[in-house]
Amino acid sequence: MPRTPAPHGRTGRPPVTSRAEILVAARRLIERDGWEKLTIRRLAAELDIGATTLYHHIRDKQDLLVQLLNHHVNQTARPHLPDDPRDRVVVAALAMHDALAAWPWAAEVLTTDGFVGLLDESALWMVDAVVGGAMDHGCTSDQAVDVFRSIWYYTVGEILVRAHSGRPLADREQPVYRDSFDASQVPHLAVIGERWHVLAARDTYPEGLGAFVDGLLAHAARMPPRAAG
């Protein structure tokens, strides 16, 4: 009597249970469609698995994004941190800027002051280096946090402006820039004229960061320590 063929299992891709594969697929969706459109359902469809399978690895969309950020930062090469505290702050901030510039959506996700409490310690070395550099320069711990937060706002703002400015727009949405200004109302802009857009497009982040850090550290040195609350 001929043997009955064994029933076939699932056709197509096998169920994905690898965290690494899930993160790769999520990153692919973000790069293709934008992080705002990333959902658990769409990610499950991308992987050809059920949404319940994903919940073995991630709690929700926020947890997924945090896992992506932890993985991304952990894959980022760490620069040599100088012994000089001021230079250490600058180098760590530049590394933070470059890591986020490669993933501008990450800067949009991390737009709350509490993001430090979301990331793994291994992904917070840049934050620790900035805070530690400020403290080694003479800042109190409170002042060091203020230094980091100021640098963070400056960095995130620069990244988001650059990212949004670089997004392609439909022809009908292209802004029309003026090439002259009314000197009777804005005399200084009138002198700059059409050069404004050329000047504004320059990458001045490194120079601005250095000057900003110098000002923050000098200001902290002049301020008396805050009384404990």
C-alpha cells in the first residue's frame, strides 16, 4: 500500500523569530515609508508572520523604536575621547550628531528630556561622555546635565532642520525664495540679499558646537552652585 505523503508545512518564508531580522525589517520599512507609518501590523506583514509572533520580542511600537536605537548606537564606532574635558565634550557631541544625522527619524523620536531613561546603558556612552567631560571641567552634576541638555537641543534642532530641508517636494510644493529684501524695513538682510540661502546651506555645526560648548562651560564656571532643593 503506497505511503501517504506527509502533510506539507507552511509554505513560503519560515516564521521569523530572530530579533535581528525583526530590526532589519523595521529599519527597511522606516527607510522606505518613514517611521510615522511603522506599525506592528505592517511590520508583521513585511516579515510574513503573525503580529502575535512579534509580541514575543517587542511590547509595542515605542519599544521597537527604542530597540532600533539601542542597536544602531551600539553599532556606531566610538571615537577616541581626548583627555582634555572640553575637547571630550565636543568629540562626544559630534559623535552623537553624526549618529543621529544618519538616522534623522531617531532625533524626532528622542525629542523628550526623559529619553535617557529609555535607552540601554551601552547606548548612552555619548551622553555619559558629555556629562563626564563637563564635570571634569569643573561643573557640578546639575550644571553638567544643563550642559548636555543645551547641546542636545542644539544638535537635535540642527539635524531636524537639515533633514526636513533635504526632503524632496513635488514641483508644486517647492518654495519660492526671494532674492532681495526691502532695505527700508530689513536693512541688514537687504545687504545679504540672495546670498542668504547659500550661506544658510553651509554646514557650520562643528564650529558652532565648539563655540557653544566654550560658552556653556564658561557660564557654568561663573555661576554659584545651586542650593539643594
